Amino acid sequence: MVKLLQVDFDFTGPFGEEMAEKLAGLAESINSEPGFIWKIWTESRKDQLAGGIYLFEDEESANAYFKMHSARLKEMGINEVRGQIFDVNIPLSTITKGPVD
Amino acid sequence: MVKLLQVDFDFTGPFGEEMAEKLAGLAESINSEPGFIWKIWTESRKDQLAGGIYLFEDEESANAYFKMHSARLKEMGINEVRGQIFDVNIPLSTITKGPVD
């Protein structure tokens, strides 16, 4: 059953196009992570935050990714990463056109 | 420009199919909210949480929805709702197959 991983952390930039240029290679690599389905990249210059919403095929792959990703962010100097794995309520998400596959 | 609204709150249930039966009508109504594009319904029985990931057409509609939704949750006895509006990094999300339209 698919799982949604919600991640965010304090971040001072770069944002927007500058971030996209720096992290395009990393983004490509995420497509190869086990169980990965998609990621929306979230950011807020105003609130100095960044993060992502991910869909994974199962809990095991979501957990493994978050563990790896937190360690990678730590190497980039980001020590506190908020992460939460959720079940997706499929019948309700289907009604509201949620992209859950 | 689209905005992503990330919402979660402490929740004791109902979850899953029982929640879906109770809230199907509410879900239908959300499709008519101004600027609404889609919602994924998130829940965690294990961590006693519920929430949603929403895509809106712009910041104004995301803000208005969150204000209304927080008030509605308050009427249901849920006083503390965490909500954050994010920009979406479109180039990176496109690489990682994120459903951003």
C-alpha cells in the first residue's frame, strides 16, 4: 500500500531557480531510489523552509529513504529534519482528485 | 502560481474506511472550493494523526481554505492544526514526476 512521506526543515536557501540548478542531478538520482513513485519539492523563502512530499510504494521504502535523506541533509549542515510517514486514505483522495498512483 | 498547503493535526479516529464513509460528502464539497486543484488525505492510526496535502491555484485561495478549514476542525474539537503554505519548485518536481498541475 502506498505511503506518503512529508518532510520539512529550516532552510536559508538557495530557493527557486538557483536551487533547481544546483540540485537537478540529485533530483534525477531520487528517481532511482527503491519504491519511489514521485516527489513534489516544497520551499518557502518567506518562512525559510524547504522540504518535500513523496509517494512511496510501501512503508519499508519510505522509511529507508527518510533515514538516508536525513543523513544526507545532516552532511549539508541541516540537523533537524521533520519527517512523518502517513497512510493515504484512498477513497477520500479519489473523490478529491488526489494523485495517489 | 500553484501553492501547496500541508496540514496535519492530532487525531484519534475514525481512520480508513470508517473515515471515508463519514467524510465522503465533505470530500465532494472540497472540490468546489475556490482555487482548489486536488487533495491527498493523510492519516496515521499508529501516530494518531490526520491531515492533508493540497494543491491550490494561488496563495490567496490556499490561505482562505486553511482559515475556513481550521475553523471547521475547531468545531469538531480539534484546536491545534499545523498548516504551512509552500511554493512548489516546478523544475525539480518535474524531474521527480511530482503531480503539480
